[in-house]
Amino acid sequence: MREMKQEQNGPRSDLSSSLDKDVVVRFRSEDYQNKLGLEADCAGRLVGVDRYGLWIEPAEARKAALAEDQPVSHYFIPWDEILTVIRRQDASLFLTKKEYRGLRPQ
């Protein structure tokens, strides 16, 4: 019973639909961010997610690696060090065609 309660302490969001999408990760601690050498609002591609944390491919590191024809680095960030994960959505994805129902004026 105690093991089940420990498993529920993780994040409640399902980020699987955000894999391979551009996200912004904000760090809880400035010290951890400085250890990784990343910005406070780290923009990049979400590479993986599990109950321990997430893997991100920072945009700046990706551009530099691709320009030099080098492998792209992935960074693992534990959930304890993440303040929030933001995925920007295009507003046009939420617009639907308005359908008129009812009597039409003559």
C-alpha cells in the first residue's frame, strides 16, 4: 500500500503528446541551471519523459552541434529541479468552423 502512494507523488500531466515538440523548461533552482550551463527559460525539443524527469535537447546546443556536424546533446532534468514545462500552441489549431443551426432569416 505504501508503494502505491509513493508512485502517485510524480507529475500528473501526460507529456507524451509533447514528445519531439518545442517546449520551454523553467528551472526551480538557479544553481542547477548554472551547473548545466542553460538559460533560466530553456527552449528546446522534448526528447523523453518518465517518472524521474525529462530529457531535453536545448535549441542553442542543437544549432551549434548541427553546424559543427556533431552529435546533439540531451540533458536529463529531474522533476525536483523543474518549475514548469511550457508548450506553445498555435491558436489556429483551436479554431473550428462555425456552424449555424436554427432558422435562417429571409
